[in-house]
Amino acid sequence: MCRRRFKTLLLVLWLVCGLSIPAIGQTVDLNEMRVKVQTRAREMTIGRQASRRFERRAKLIKDATVHEYVDGIAQNVAHNSDCEVPVTVKIVDSNEINAFSFPGGFLYINSGSILAVDDEAELAAVIAHEIAHVVARDGMKDSSYLGTGTGANPVVVPASPANGGVTELGGYLIPLKVAASSRETDADYRGIQYLQKAGYDPRALLTFLQKMQPKEEADVNRVLAMFQTHPPTTERIRLAQERIGAAGTTIQPNAQAVVEFQKIKVILSQTPDKE
């Protein structure tokens, strides 16, 4: 009875929000409905709670120069995206190559990801991919706060074999290898568009994925869920190449941008505990 009432309430909220009524015989995704009726304020509250829980465990890099640089890239990409929430980005002190996002625009980039890329455009590609997840509200679709499933956007804390390759973080139950092909490829596609609008060469996503492919095969413990999803990196590269097509243009970074990027890598490489 309670479940029936809950479904009825969701349907009422669906109509109040002006969403289209499913056709007769069409399957209704209740998880999708739960997400769509949530306000942006609610989404940000959920993300803020999750990020606070995460930050109680994680070690963040506080260097103002690094944060200003990465935040500048994130705000540029966000401004040229469809994002409807403010974007907050922080750098995690971890050698693992990973990035992830919580609902409401809370992004985290591992320092290992910044050290792994060759230029600012590749870093922007990583950020654009995560902003695309925020735009699609993918994290909301997997929030235990809403009861919308157990998969989630990639996260930095690895799981151990003892718990079946699953970790809980910030109210999320997260498998390291997520069968989320459509979400990842959709995020790649949106990210390509955001990169172009922000003035970056969209091929930066390709070069980054190509760089991660051998690392993925050689050391799966350091290249976490962002690159262990299905489809594998090879398939993501193929799809990205098709979507960029002839539209992609080669944009050479200016000399000042190159100098600034190398300065950031030097600061990060000198951070204690770096290998």
C-alpha cells in the first residue's frame, strides 16, 4: 500500500512539474522520475552532504596557486556548458588517476590525474567529462538519499577484494567497475561540445583516453573507475572519434598557458608523499 501511494505521489509531482505523460504501455523509470522532480536546491544539498562526508576522509591539496588554476579551467568549461548549478572543484592529494563528481556541481580531481596529462586541454577534457555528469544529473540517479540505485559516478577511494569490489562513500554504494556505458559515452559526447565552446581542442579527450589505455591494462589499481567502466577505453575512443569527426580543430596553446601548466605540475610533483 505504501509503495502504491509513493508511486501515486511521484506521478502527481511529475504532472505538477510539467513533465510529459508516458504513453500507454510505455515503461516508466521510477528512478528517473525521482530525479526529475528534485529541485536544484535539493540536488545541491545532497551533493554538499556527500562532499562533506568525503572530505572527512580525503586529503585535499590546499595550495592556492593550484586551486586557482584548476578552478579557472572548471569555471570556463562550466560557463560554456548546460550546467544549471555552480561548479566547485577541489584537488585530492592522490597518485591515482581519477576524477569524480557529486550531485550539485561538486567536482574532485586527483593530483595524479593532473600529473598524468600533457597539457591544459587534456585536463579540461577530464573536467568537461565530470561537468557533463553533473548536467545529466547522473549522481542523483544513484543517490541512496533518494533510493535510486547503487551505481554511481567514479570515486577516488578504492574498494578491497574482501567487500566484492564495492565501496560506500557519501551516501553512495559504488562498484569500482560500473556497467554504465551510456552514461560514460554520453558524458564524453557532452564533454566534447563543452571543450569546443570553451576554446579547447576537443581531440584532447581522445589523446587523454589514448594515454590512459595502456595504463588501464598495466595497472588497474591506479587507474580507477573512470576508465574501468563498460564500454572499455577502446570503445570510448572509437565513439569519441566519430563524434568529433571533421568538426574537431587543432588549437595550439599559447606560450603563457604552457608555462602556467608546467608550473602547476612542478608544484604538485613537489607535494609530500608523491612517488
